[in-house]
Amino acid sequence: LDKLSHRDHAEYGSPINVAKSGYLPGTRVGVLETLKEWATDERTQASIFILSGAAGTGKSTIAHELAKRLDEKGRLGASFFFVRGDADLSCVSYVFPTIAYQLARSQSYMRSHIIDACRNPSFRTQDHDIEHQLDHGIIIPLKSVSEHPYPVVVIVDALDESIDPELERIPRMLHLLANRLRSLAHPLRVLVTTRPELHIEMAFESIEFAQSAKPYRLHAISRTIVDDDIRRFFSAKLLPMPHFNKVLTLRPTVIDDLTKSADG
């Protein structure tokens, strides 16, 4: 497995991703429930879930929290969190080898099949062609798996933070995923989070994605839900402060006022 060009610090639990772990309990309930239903539904035709939203809408926090919950249940297959400014974690070339490596380690019934693929002379471990990486490191091994005990989820976070000089490789990666997952009997699910950037959005609007992807736009969530989450945030941060009760006495609507000033 060490022959795979994987990156250990890409997974959700690595120190570089600690800032994305600040989930506030009680928030994002709707989207997390939707993701849970999608991740565990063995009959869904949507093997890919696209979570898009502008900067600051909480995509990475949601992805991190979902990864944590799935990991606790043994349902997380792999995670790759892009980080702009990190040479390894902003490069598409390391995504599929890292996913293959993590799948082999997290899912015991997949391990021998992925190891066999790595031993096959046709598998070029240093090949940066993403189609070769996906087919030989993930798809072919999974087609050899006879048992499919439950859906397994792969999370790719912040795809827009890739600074790959070949911009067309991102849409190509997405098209390959959509195409190959349809051929799998194994219920592999892939969550992709991203900002709504043009070259990525165009890939999502293709026929391939229309057939196999479920889109969810965070910026389309109702104002009431957003305000409830903001109100919970202010309450969690301000209520424990020693002198805040005095502020509440003088101005009982202060949390509601702050919520309104945040403007959703």
C-alpha cells in the first residue's frame, strides 16, 4: 500500500484540518440529516452528493462533522480535504491514490483486493494520470469484491481549493467519478463540497451528473434556518461569559438583534 502516492494529512482527522472541526451541536441539522439519509440509502441512484455554497457557509465544517459521524460507525471509507497553499493537498494527482490507500485501511473486506491491484504490473504507482489511478486503484479492485455489507462514503472537501495548473483536470475527475460509479455494484458514495465556481458548476450540469448526482446548495437554505443557526452560535459563545447576564437584563433582545445584524 505504501507504493500508492497517498498523503496522510489529507484525511479529516489530521492536524491541518483541526480548524474545520468546530461544529456547534444543534446547527446544520437539516443538511446533516439529508446527508445521513443519502449516505445510508442502499437504493439511491445518486452515488455523488454535491454540497456547494459560497465562502463562509460552513461546507468544510459540515463535511468534517459528517466524516466524524460516519467514522464512528465504520461507514467512512476515505476523506481528502483540499487545502489551498499546501503543495500536496491542493493537487488533484494525490486524490485517488489517497482514497485507495484509506479504503484499504478502513474497510477490511476491500483491503486484499486493493493490495492485489497494487501488485499487478499494470498498475503504475507513480502515474499521475487520474483515469489510471481511479480505474486501477479503486474501481477494478471494488469490482472484485463479492460482498457489499453497507454503503461506504468517500468525502472530498473544498474541491475549489485545488490549484492544479491544468484546470480541466477537475471537471475530468468529476466526469470520471460519475461515469465509473455507475458501473459499480458496490454502493460507494462520494460527497464533494465546493464553492460554485464556473468550471466546476459546468461539470455538475452535464448529463452524466444529472443521472448520478444529488445537488444541495447551501446558499438556497431558508433564512429562518440560517437565523436559527446564527442564534445558536451567539448563544453558545456569549451565554457562558460571566458578565453577559447583565447585558441580557439591560437588553433582553441582544441575541436576536445580533442575529439580525448578521444578515443571514
